[in-house]
Amino acid sequence: MGNTCSNHLGIPPAKGPNAVGCTDFMMDHTAQGTFFRLYYPCQETEKAEKPDWVPSREYFNGLADFMKINRTLSERIFSYLFGPFKIPAYLDAPFKSSGKCPVVIFSHGLGAFRTLYSAICAELASQGFIVASVEHRDQSASATFYFREKTESEKANGKMAKTQDSTQDDLVKVWMYYRALHHGESEFPLRSKQVKQRADECIMALDKLTEINSGIPAQNVLRTQFDWTTLENSMDLCRIAAMGHSFGGATVIEALCKEVKFKCGIALDAWMFPLDDETFPRVKQPIFFINSEKFQWAGNISRMKKLDSAVIQRKMITIRGTVHQSFPDFTFLTGNWIGKLMKLKGEIDPEVAIDLSNKATLAFLQRHLGLEKNFNQWDPLIDGQDDNLIQGTNITLLQSSI
Ligand SMILES: CCN(CC)CCN(C[C@]12C[C@](c3ccc(C(F)(F)F)cc3)(C1)C2)C(=O)Cn1c(SCc2ccc(F)cc2)nc(=O)c2c1C=CC2
């Protein structure tokens, strides 16, 4: 689809010195494998094109399920509203090796999927990071897919009609959709199980990148034009962070607890509900909570505060005029009215908000990954020193507990 949307809307281009490439990786083909979109610094190439923001229509169907709205109607609306948007990155562009890149593993929120945080992931890649935005198979994503082996009969009659969905002769694509809470089902057991699976999937993605970095050939199930051997020795595996939005923020904390290779975590509007209380004392790494103004309530904030520590750096800022959806890409893709109506936009200009969040993130990553860049110029943002920032939270726990 050509980019038919008016050019005042769209995902803002990354600001860093590197052009950004992106590609998809899945291995192995089952739902137990790892699946992520990789964003990385790429060579300037005019021939590569930018991929569609939403990779296939099934994601819109899943989004409709998540939003509890009718599929056919909404799929047409979403396709019309959001179909033509492009990601600010070049599909399968050649990797630009410039020393070892620090690594970020990104975890999406409930009802989201791997491509919806491209403004954040592309910005990090433009600043020299390799970012793997995982797509979770815990049924918290709007939709995701994997493959199964063809049965003998399918193989037999497969000889005639080549199904368009099988990337290889003997695999068939299977879609997994968002699993809503069943009526009367208690939420915690489901979310607790999901957050553990999500953390394992982030660790698996890191393990896969580690293999690729050591030159072990990557058997990517998805037939992409990207040459994974160019990533050999490209990653600095002492400089790894976890990052995520909402349910993905809880996933960050669970992942830090399970895997010490994650040197620090950045949680964007973390949803703390899925976490067990005994996880908190077991997390030893620095954590940066970047919160929106509206997604704040006593129970959630008080659980973040359980991670306060005198010896491990734990920081929290609130961005004025932001809402929960100020972090995913949707916030850039509708006009002001629709955006505010659908709670996709807050009062603040979405680009100003994401720029503050990204700069504060880069400063925190420099501090705790020991980077030798100039991101420390944004250190004051970590302590909320900006007109659009509040240090800590904007609610007093007493007031909001009423
Ligand atoms: C009634 C549905 N009910 C489900 C439990 C609540 C639905 N909901 C509020 C929504 C997401 C909303 C949204 C999206 C997308 C459009 C669109 F039109 F732009 F597509 C519009 C309107 C509907 C705002 C949330 O769940 C908020 N939320 C999220 S939203 C992450 C997300 C999902 C889909 C996206 F496309 C982009 C981002 N991630 C979390 O981890 C958590 C929560 C709450 C607690 C934990």
C-alpha cells in the first residue's frame, strides 16, 4: 500500500546518527520458539523500502478481539486508518558494523505485538543499539503466529496446490489470538503465569542473539533477505538491558530477577499486578520507571515503591500530559480529536513526550551500561528536571487511596 496518509501524521523518524534497519526472526518454528523484530543501525541504502507498520491483517482481527469490537467492521476501519503507515526503518537493510552494539530486549503490552513500539525501538537503533522487540506467545498479544509441520496427507496433496502461507515446503502458518479473561475467571493466576512465560521469552531471545553473535548459524524460519552472519561479533554482551511497556514493564522486572545478564531495566507505565511480592527483593539491578500521568493508581505505585532501594539505583519520573497509549506508536497515527477521544493521545504533543522518554532512557542506559556516548547530557531528565516532567509520581498515595 502506498503511503496515502497525509504527511503530518506518521511515526516520527529516529533522531540518532545511524539509519535504522529492521528484520524479523523466528526460531524454531513452534510456539515455544523465539519470535522478534530486530531493529539495528544500518548502512544508508536508498533501495530498501520501509515495511508496513502492521505486517498482516490478522493483527487487526486480533486487535478487534482485544478491543471487544466486531472483527469485520473494525478490520476495515483499522486497515483504512492505520494500514498505510510505514515503520521508520528500512526492511532487511544491511547491518552497519561500528564496534560492538549494546543490546535491548523490548516487551510489548497486553493486546499489542512486536511492531507497535517502533518509534522507541528505531530511536534506540539510530543511537547504536541492537533492539529485539519480542512477540509473546502467552496469548497476551492481539495476535501472533508460528508454524506446525504438515501432516502426511497435507504433504501428499500439497504437491499440487502450494499454500501461500508455508514458508517452507513442510510448514503451515498457525495464528494465535488474544485470550480474554473468561467470565468469572480470576485474573492473577493467568497474568502471573503469562509474566513468567514472557520473561522466559525475553531470555530466549537474548540467548538466540548470543548464539548469532558467536557465529552459530541462525536457521531463521522466516525467509527474509537479511544476512544474519553480518551480526557475528557485533553485540556487546556485557551491555544488555530489558525494556517494556505496561505488561511488558512487569515482564522487565520478572526478566531482571531471572537473568543477571540484564544489567538494568526500563519500565514504561509498568503494570505491576502480575508480579508476585517475593519477586521484588530478588531484583538486584537498577530500574527506571517512566510513567504517564493518567495510568497511575495507589496499588500500582505502591508496588513500584517496593523496589525502592538505598543501594540499587531505582528512579521514577512522570511525563505531564501523557496517557497510557503515549508510548505505543498509535499515539502518532490519529488526529488530535480522535486521538484524545480514544485515549491514544494526552494533552502533550506526542513527539515531545516520546522524545523526553527516549532521552531519559538513553541517559539511564549510558549510566548503567557504562556507555561512552554523550547520552549523559540528558541526566537531568532522570531526576525529572524538565517542565514536562515530574520527579517520581504525581499522586500522593494517601490522596489516591481514598
Ligand atoms: C476493553 C479492553 N480491555 C482489555 C483488557 C482494556 C484495553 N486497554 C485500554 C486500551 C488499549 C486501547 C486501544 C488500543 C488501540 C486502539 C487503536 F484504535 F488505536 F487501535 C484504541 C484503543 C484499549 C486503549 C488496555 O488493556 C490498556 N493496557 C495495555 S494497552 C497496550 C496496547 C494494546 C494494543 C495496542 F494497539 C497498543 C497498545 N497494555 C497493558 O499491558 C495493560 C493495559 C491495561 C493493563 C495492562
